[in-house]
Amino acid sequence: MERIQLPDDVHPKIIQALLDMETDIKIEDVLDNEMILNMGPQHPATHGVLRLVLRLDGETVMACVPELGYLHRGYEKMAENMSYYEFIPHTDRLDYIAPMSNNVAWVLAVEKLAGIEAPPRAQYIRMMIAELARMASHLVAIGSLAMDVGALTIFLWTLREREKILDVWDILCGARFTNSYTRIGGVANDAQPEALAKVKWFIDQYEENIEEVEKLINTNRIFVDRMDGVGVISKEDAIQIGFTGPNLRASGAAFDLRRATPYLFYNEIDFEVPTYTQGDCLARYFLRVDETRESAKIIRQVLDKMPRGETILNSPKKVLPHKSEIYSSMEELIHDFMIVNFGINPPVGESYHAIENPKGELGFYFVSKGEGHPWKCKIRSPSMVNIQAIPLLVKGQMISDVVAIVGSIDPIMGEADK
Amino acid sequence: MNFKEIIPQKLKEKFPELDIEVSDFRNDLTLKFDKKFIRDVSFFLKEDEELQFNFCEDVTAIDWAVRKNRFTVVYHIFSMKHNFRLRLKCDVDESDLTIDTVSSVWKTANWLERETYDMYGVKFNNHPDLRRMYMPEEFEYHPLRKDFPLMGIPGSLSLPRK
Amino acid sequence: MGLEAKLKQEGFFATKLDAIIAWSRKNSVWPMPMGISCCAIEMMAVGDPKYDIARFGSEVMRFTPRQCDLMIVAGTVTYKMSHVVKKIYDQMPDPKWVIAMGACTSSGGMYRSYSVVQGIDQFLPVDIYLAGCPPRPDNLLNALIQIQEKIGRTKASDFQNKPLPELNVIQNN
């Protein structure tokens, strides 16, 4: 039986939520023609499939209800059905602009649950790739924010820089993008000298390229006017609504998980945590540019300090042995079989570990019943909580400001929808 | 500051009839108590001068797939002043699948509770806007429950005609 | 086009006209990027200076379906999103082609779960299936060249007198 229905009309519950929202905007010359506008899931400026249903009076936004779920792929349910090792490629696709960062977060959380620790060289390599991922993510954020506001050249320039980072990852592990490079107990293979040399070359030439970008738009009247004073959020509101990452630091709270709960070897590296107090879109943009500079500084120190040694832990019950040993020795073959088929079997209990993702705080909460796959896995994604603040930020602004605000918060829907 | 002793002590002073189970695994402090205290305990933990747990990181639920106390609602909260993380757990039974909301204490919990409702079916009392988060509104099931199959139930979601 | 309708037979003039029309269609394929998730980033990379797509004739990636002829579905399509994709496909004018980019659109990819459509050919006619997770930008350019060859073999009479699609009809599965 066929039924003709308009399947993606706005659901009545959303209309109800939109009309119920408190709005204390006072407009002098009320046009008396409110309308409901759908900035639908397919839109060039919404950074993925985010749907914003706006209630407008003329061009001023009175209220906004974001709707997520267009990219909900069922990660948490799948994680309950596969072992900890099998889920590593899935973590790449969470925040797909900085995939290495998610890999590092997952293996750190599993290692905390299992009670093992990777050797020092692996930890330094993980720090290096996490900071490269941060630079890649912020470059795309800056580029697409500038493109949304109108400066198209910046997008091509920052993508050109990002291509160099992708070349580094290509040499390091074979895949440009969505590379599942980290393993439980270390990293998949050692960093080749060509890769390290290329990283050094990239860092050395990065400073002048980012300065070119800054010279073009930092004092541009149109760019500054479109972003200055737009989407302001105060420090208390930011902490209350759950902002983390660059969005929080642009509102004045100097909170960085690398300093607050240090992981890997961040307490031995000297870096600053840039903070701005204005809390508007321009501050978030400046903060991201500054953070890329700090990341370059961190990578330089990591390259100097990287120790020699092995890159994967030698713990047979929990870490996959090397392929060459599997083919030649009986013990390693048995361990490989057990780990691949039954999993690493961490002890019964639960644990939560979070790292500083380029978007905010990415955390994994595991409940383990002693089996090879988790009983429950929760992904605390920063983008979902960041999008929660959009209704607060767009009240009273114009429609074109909505585009700038969404761009400056920088959500990634793969993470927000899980 | 040794939070592992201070927090249960302070909670005992403020709420004498509260019965807390304290556990500490992998350096994470966990407190488990009855669900009717959750709003008062959260308010106290946030407003207390010494503790100041002003940041709510995560709200989720666990489905144990047993007959009694099938679900457990889990809260992760963080104190930016002391850089300390705390976990609160409350059991919810299937016969009375409701719990008080903490979105009046921390606004972050608004969408996180909506997600828990969507995935597990736990209803939150006095929540300002309890709708589904990820699945379409017409969907009748709760996906993350242990009795929902991984490939879904055929016919529960619609596709357009080719 | 009245001229083609008059020249229905396969004569020298008709085939030459077909060849000219096919040549002009294939060298100016404007893609409509249906960028949903990770493959969209590789699609953006195809547009950047290293793997320039503009040199193949796809000068602009218009985000409005009314001006495009190729829809590149890049990213995992869920049941909730499938209605939106179909609606946009219906809005594109004929002739139109579809590239299913990546493993997720070809067959559901690595997501065997309750909310992912296991292959977009369940509700869209697909011309090229592109393998990879995500496929490298060179791979996408290869697919574009194959679509251009496919367009080069079409005749102008293929696209006349097509029935109008029925809009917004739900499958019962």
C-alpha cells in the first residue's frame, strides 16, 4: 500500500519546541511576519548534515532548534559487538578531519582500562601525530570559516597546507586519511626517517604560510565586521552549556586537558595555552590560528626529544605480536589467535578517559565485564555538546550571522551524530 | 586534597539518610546511591564552596540485561578548580523508568539526557524538552537496549521509492 | 530540441550532431557534491590545487541541484538522510548521473547497523560505484573520466520523452 507523505516536513514536535522557546528579543519596528525557515541538512555552510530550524522575524532570528541524527551510524551499538582492536578503524571516522587524534584517544582509554602503558617512543610519536591532527583540523576550520564568510582564497591556501600534512601521514602509515595508525600498546610501525624529515620541513615553512593568510584577512574590513561582536558567549555561560576546547578558551576560561589532566608526555613539553576573553567569532578564529602556532612549537620539541626504542609494548596477552614472529614461532601464533578471536579481556570494571581533541574534550567510557568486547562504550563527543550552544548564540542575530557562528564553533557531524 | 575521603564525608553530613557506595577503580572515584537524591546531591556538589563541580561532562545509561535494576544512569562531573573527575551512578528499575533531571543544575545535561532517553528509554522528570535526539520521531524502539538487534527491525525505518 | 526530434534516423548528420552534443555535455560536467561525511573531505581535496578538478571541465561545484548534472554521493547515507538525498536527486534536471563514492554508499561499508542504508542503489539509480574508504582523490578523478566516457557514448534521443518521476512515495519494506 502506498501512502503519499512528505517525509521530511518539519515534525510537529520541533515546531512546538520552536514556538515554546523563550525569546526576549525586543524589536522596535515589528514587521509582524514571523516565519519558520529550514536551513536543511544539505546546505553548503552547515559543515555537514546539520539541520537548523529557525524562527525568524524578517531577518532577525528569534529562536533556533538544531536537529541532529542525519549521520547516526550506530557506533555505540557496534562497539558492543566487536573487540577493542576491531573498533580502531571506526574511531577514525568520528572526527574525520583529524583522524589520528581519535585513534590516540581510543587506545589511551583502552590502555587505561587494561592497565598497560606504551613505551616512550610510541608515546612521543603519538604526541606528534596528535598535534599534526590538531593543525590539520584547525586549518580546515579556518579555511571553511573564511569561505563561509566570503573569502574563498583562504580555503585553497589552508587546504594546500593540509595536503602537506596528509603527505606526511601517507609516508608514515600508508593512508592519507582515516589511517588507523595507533595500536593498543603502541603504534603500528616505527616512524620512518623520511617522515620525520618531512615533518621538520613542514614545520619550518609553516610560519610564513600562515602569516600570508593572516596578512590577507586579519585587517580586512569585511571579515572583521562580519565576525566582531557576533555570537558572544560569556565565560560562565560557556562552562554551563558545556563548551570545551577552543570555544571555551575564547571566552576566557584557560582550561586545557593537556594541562589539567596530563596524558602522554605533555607535562614535559613547554607550551602555552592561548586564551581570549571576548568570546565572539573573531576571538575563536584568532585562537585557532594561535593554537596552530603552539602545535608547531610542540612538534619541534617532540622531534628533538624523541627517544630511541621500540614502538610497541611487549606484553603477549594484551598486545598483538609482530607479523614476522607469528609466522615463525608457536607462542606468538597462539597469542595472536587468542587476541584476534577473543579480544584482550581487560578486568571487570569501568573507566573513563578524555583527551583534548581539536574540537574539545573527546572521552571514551567503557564498562567491561571481562570479555573481549566492551559491555558498554560511550563516546563523549565534543561537537554534540558544542552544537547545544547554537540556540543561545544566534538569538537576536541575522541569518547571515548564523552561518558565521556555526562556522566558528566548528562542529563535525560524524562526531556529533556518532 | 584527598577527595576520596572528603566527598563521602561531606555528603554524609549534608544528607544523613543517604547511603553511598564508594569505589575506586583505575583512579576514578565512583559514588552510587539511590535515584531520588540525584538532584539534591548534584546541586550540593555544584554549589559547595570547597568542591565546585561546575562542569558536567557526560550523562549516559547502562543496560545490564537483568530482571532487577535493569538500567543504571551514570553521570561524569568535573571540577575545574581542582581538576578532579567524579562519577555518580543511580540504579533505575524497569517498572519505574524515570529519574529526576539535572538540567536545572548543569545546562549541558539537557541534550545528553535527551540522547539517553532516545537510546535507552529512560524518562527524565521535569525535563524542559524531552524529544528524541538521533532517531526519527516515528521510531518506536530504543536502539541501545540489549534486546534490540544490531541490524535493526525490518520495517521500522522508511526508505523512499526508487 | 526540435532538430533532434526531426532527425530520428541514424544518418550522417544525426550521428555527427549526437557526437557534438555528447562532446559538449561530457566536457562540462558540473558535479553536485552531496557531501555527508568523510568522503566529502576527499571530495573537497579534489577541488583543491593539488588534484584540480577544474581542469576536467567541472569548473564549479554548485550546491544547488537545479544547475548540476552529476551527483556525487559522498558519505554514509542513513535512513533519515535518504529522503533528503532522494528529494535532491528528483530536483536535478535530466540528463543526470550518479557516482556512489566510497564503500558506505556502495554497500553500507563498514557500518552494518540499524540505521545505515546498505547501499544507495536501493533507492537511487547509480552509474559508477567507487571503492575505497575514502577513495583517494585520484580515484574520484578516474571515476569522473569514466563518466565522461559514458556520456560520450550517449545519443541525444536517449533523454527525450522520459516519464516524470513520482515524488515522495515511501517504500514499504
